[in-house]
Amino acid sequence: MGSPYFQFCPVAKAMELLDERWTLLVVRELVCGTQHFNDLRRGLPRMSPTLLSRRLQQLVRAGIVDRHVDGTACGMS
């Protein structure tokens, strides 16, 4: 996660998560409707698959993204 601001402000908490490199671009792809991992990779061709997976896991843990195993890789909450 990004640098902690040690504040309970919702904006500061959001920045702690979204401040990581590539995270906003992953969110952009999800907002545009991309749901499958390989489609996300095509939308972010310079991002490594390992880092994409890590960012998705962070977004799932934060409750921003729901992960579905039934064919849909992820979707915005």
C-alpha cells in the first residue's frame, strides 16, 4: 500500500491505496467494464502480470473490487 498518512480522513485513506503505481489505471480499466484478467493485461500492456495480480489483490482486500471465480475475474463493488 502507499505511504500512510496516519489520518482517519476518507480522502487520506483512499490515497494510501490509490497512490501505488498502476493502481488508478487498473481502476480505470475496471470502470470501463473490463472484467477478465487477460483483458486487463491487454488494456495495460506495459504492466507485468505479477504486479497486476498484486494490485487486484490489494483492491479486493480494500473492498473496492469483488472477485468472482465463475468466469469473471473481477468487478467494481
